[in-house]
Amino acid sequence: MHKGIYKAKNGTWYIHTTYKGKSITIRGFYSKKDADENYDQAIDKWKRTHIDTTSTGEYEQALNEYYSFRERQITKQSVEKIRTHFRTYWNKIFCHQPIKNIFVVQRLKILYDNVINNQELNDRKKYNVVRCFLDFANYCYLTKHISEDMFKEVKVIFQPLKENKQVQTNKRYIQQSHVNALVSVIDSHDDKTFSLAISVLYLGGLRISELLGLTYQDIDIQNNRINIRRQLLTTGEITTTLKTKNSYRSVPISSNFLNKLEQIIHNRLKNIVISSNTLEQIRVFEYSHTDFKRKLKRYEELAGIPTYSCHEFRHSFCTNLASKCTNISDVVYCSKIAGHTTSLFLNTYCKALDDELERKFFLT
């Protein structure tokens, strides 16, 4: 351990060193000699306060227990995102703190203000950062690390950001004219593969990870369908584990779309010995998540249309399906094609048509 003794601006002296990777700062010595003579005693006192206390109150131990708990519920990639949020925003603030000190009202308000005023985060990311903290607080409450009153304070303080997130994430409906303008610009650059990818997003309702994870074996040309069985993670790994069990589905495709797809498949595979293993390994759209989104944004700017996210193409697809439903059988079928449960499809997309249905049934 490095024995660091320094003079503060106000004339007093302080100890600053590290212990097992943890930063130690002890202030309030009147002279360098005083700090040197009391060095070992001050360090031992710090250890008893921050390291050698009983286990249930320590932030780091509770956090590691929380990581292990979440690993049994979600994927490793999702747990790693949670770890990143804690490393980036909270570990420097809460390191070495007892749990009861973390959830006091004053500290929570400081944390909330820091997240709100962070210009580098959009509203969605702000909510995701706070949601991880709320889940951790809920875990601490369930495992008796904190009291019920403390957990209630957390929910009260962060509720405004949650409400703000719900307003900000209302997805926009993409007009057909905007899609036509976008495809026209892409075709003018002779980018047939990307034009086809946009058509799949808008006419098939695929998630971006599902689109980029498509392989040639997933294209059923004989039955005019696309089988959704795998996805490409942001790490570049292809997995057969999809978002929900309803995500495994078969989406019909039109004959016009099929002709374009057949042409691209023929050009790509004409010099390759075809086998079932080959078809399963070759992706239809060989983009990364980042490259695809950047390319989409550039073409949207050239087309002079609003900057739509990839998921808003799926949202528009589902909304178009909902607008054509006339009975409950239609709703069940459309929810299956969209990869949703019937209740979620009703509450999300059919509910978005409330104003239109009101005019249809009561104002005409």
C-alpha cells in the first residue's frame, strides 16, 4: 500500500491511498507529522468502517448478489448492459457505501438530477439507466437490505422520468409516401440489397436483429414465406434465442418481393457450392447493427423525410395490420404474423386506432 500524505489547499493534511483497488481518503490532520504518526490507526479505522463490517450492508456485495440473481433470469448480454450502466453512472458514487446510505432521499435526488441533466443521454437511454437502478432497489427491498419506506422513496423520486419516457417513446407511423421516397433514393444509388432490406422491415414487420440474422435457409421460396428463427446480436453473434416464444413465426411475402429476393440469392450463390449447411451460414443482409442504422439515416436525409428508427418500420407494419382487422379472428392471425400475443397486439396497435374507430361507429 502506497503511503500517500498530502497538503490540502486550506492548510490541513490528508491521507490518500488505495487498498485492494479501493480509494481511501482521510482528511483533518493538522500537520504532516500528525498524519504520519496516526497513519496506521486511521487506515485500520477506515477498514473497520468500510471493509470489515457485516456483509448485508455493503453495496458491492449486494450488487454482486444482484448480478448473480439476474443471470438466472436474462441473457448474459443483458446482464453485461446492466453492469455497464452501474460502472458508468453509479459505482464511483456508491463505492464502499453501506446500502442504507445509498437510498437516502438527498442522495437519490442528486442521482436523479445527474441523469436528467446528462446531455449525452436521450430520453430512452435515461430511462434505461434509471430502470436498472430501480430493479436493483427492488432486489434490495426483497432481500431485506433496505426497508419498504426506502424503496417507496426510490419510486417516488424517479416516477417523473418514467412518465416522461412513456410520452417520448410513442413511435411514429411511417406514411407510404415516405417509404416510396426512401426506396426511390436507395434505388437511384443502385443499392438493391439495402432496398430489399427496407422492404422486409416495412412489409414483413421484422425487428432489426431478426432482419440481420436471416440466412438463406430461412427463405422459403416455394411457399413464399420468411421463417424467423434466429437473430443477430449487437455483439455480432447469431443466436436462435429470440425475444419471446411468439417471435418464432413465418411471415408471408408477395410475389414481387420474392422475384427481387430470388435475383439477389442467385447472384450471391452462383459461384458457391450449395448445401444445407452453406445456406444456414450465409446471411441475406450482411450488415452490422451500427452500419445498417447509419446507412438508413443517410438515405432518409437524402430522401428529405423524417429520421425514422428501424423499429418504427415494424410499428407501422403492425399498425397497418390492425387497421385491416374486422373481427377477432383477424386479430388472432395478425398478432401471430407480428410475433405478439393477442392481448399485446390489441392493447398496443388496435388501441392506437381508437380515434378512427370512434369516428367510424359514433360520429358518422
